[in-house]
Amino acid sequence: MKKNVAVTLIAGLVIAAVLALYLPSGVHAQQAQPATPVQQTATHVDTCTPLNGTAAAAAQATLTIAAPPSSQFVYISEIDIEMANSAAITTGQIDTVTSTNLGSPSIQWNLVSTTAIGTESTLAINYAPGALKSAAPATKVTIVGPTGVTGLTQNINACYYYGY
């Protein structure tokens, strides 16, 4: 019995010695997350770019979103339109804001003006969680206020991004 224990002990020591020759000589810790990322992280695809088109009283506001790269579309995530009276205007006047490259027939927005000086009509549209997609790729989008109206100050804002 003592012989079997001695043989087993010697065999275990031989195996340990052989393994020690083939294993690296130290234990190395691995870093969980590198201090500086090795690869770039993706950017948020639908990040909004704000744009403004403003016109003084009696002038027409035009907001133009430049044409995106080839085969990409314009995506509008938010539009807000303000019409402010800097002078008395016709009662119940309807101010129509038109667009290009947002479908056929083109999308229009109507705001009713009041007569009092210093009053404002506002229309704000948020297309979240989606966006309003342009009709044609690689083509600019325009949003145009009503033709110059005496006493009416126009302001058009939009947030957009390009995508496929």
C-alpha cells in the first residue's frame, strides 16, 4: 500500500513538473475595459440638425434644407411655425405655409391670424418617434411662408437629418 502511495505521489510530481515547463511563468491580469476604446463607437443616426428661416414684417420666410448625399433622403423630426403681428392685419386671415419635396400633393400648413398687434399664431409638429421623409432622394426640401403680408413677421424652424 505504501508503494502505491509513493508511486502516485511521484507520478503527480512528474505531471506537475511537466506542466510547469509548458505554462507561462506568471499570472497576468486582464483589463476589463481599455482606458481608450480601440474601435470607434457609432453615432446616433437620427441626430437632429436645427435650421431656421425668418422674415421681417411683410417679407416671405423660406427655410431650405440642403440636398443630402446621393440616394439619401431628408428626414424632418420637428417643425414649428410662428406668425406674429407687428401691425393690425385683416380679421381671420389664413396664412398658408407650403413645402417642396415632401410628397405629392405638397404638404401645407394653415395658421389663422388675429387682428391684434403683438399676437402670434404658432404651429408645432413633432413627428417622433418617426420622422417626415422627403419624397425624392438627394433633393433639397423647402418650407415657404405666405407671400409678404403687411404686418406679419414669419419664423419657421425645423430639425432634420439625412438617411436612407
